[in-house]
Amino acid sequence: MSTHTDTRSDTLGTQGFESDLRWYLRGLGGLAVFLLVWWVGAMVTQPSYLVPSPLDSVRAFVDLFATTTSIVVPISGSNLVLPTGLAHLTETLFHYVPGLLLGASCGIGLGLLMGWNGTFDDWLRPLMDADPGTVQSTVAIDVERPRERTAHEFVEYVVQIRAELGEPRPH
């Protein structure tokens, strides 16, 4: 049994380079096929604004940053002149961030209250566990959590609730 190993660094370097080159060429080939399919799709689709060509998309992207737009900052009311693409992104964030902060604050606050206060948890737990599509406001909600039941027990529970509600009427 031979324990001799080849320690020449040029052998490992060549193999690594060839595999890297093949990997990059496959990536470039995939990109070329994607651009070709996009270009053909743009040529056959009418009206042309539904699927713009790759070149039209690049031109539109460059125009987003070549022109400027003035936006009004909601908090201070001042005007801010930015490249058009950045202005659109900023206006989107002015709508997104306050909603995210409000939703996260309410969710975290309710979660903390439910964790600290058992009565508050008893009141809100059925709403958190309920499936909004199947529960009607006239039915008393079982406080026991469905995920703590076996599958067979859960199916029996659903059949019981459907029997109490009656079958839903088709719309």
C-alpha cells in the first residue's frame, strides 16, 4: 500500500482553475439563454410594454437615476430632490416603515400582555388559535388548542363544529 501523495501545487491549481472556468462558463451560458428567451419573448409579445426588451429595461433603469424628482418629506414637510429611482424608493419606505412599526408594536405589546396576564391570555387565545375562515361569531370557541390534539380527535372536533353550524351554503 502506497502512502505517497503528490504535493505539487501546480496540479491542484490547474484542476481548480479548470473547474472554476467551467462553472463560470455554465453561468454565462445560462445568462445568455435567459437573455435570448427574454429578447424573443419581447419581440413576439404585443403590446410591447407588457414585456420590454432587455435593452429597453436597461435604458429605463438608467433613466431612473439620470433624472431627478422632488418629494415632500412627511415629517418635516420640506422638499427633497433625489434621483427618480431613489425618490420612488424613499416614498415607498415612507409608507412601509410606519405600518411595519405600528404592526410590530401592537403585536409585541399584545404578546407581552398575554404572557404576563393570564386573564388577558384567556380572552385573546381563542382569537389567536382560530382559523378566521371557519369560525363564526355566534359559535362559542373551544379554548383547547387544536394543535394539542391528535389528528383523529381534531377531525372529530371539526365534524362536531360543522354539525353545530350546519353545512355552509354555496355562494
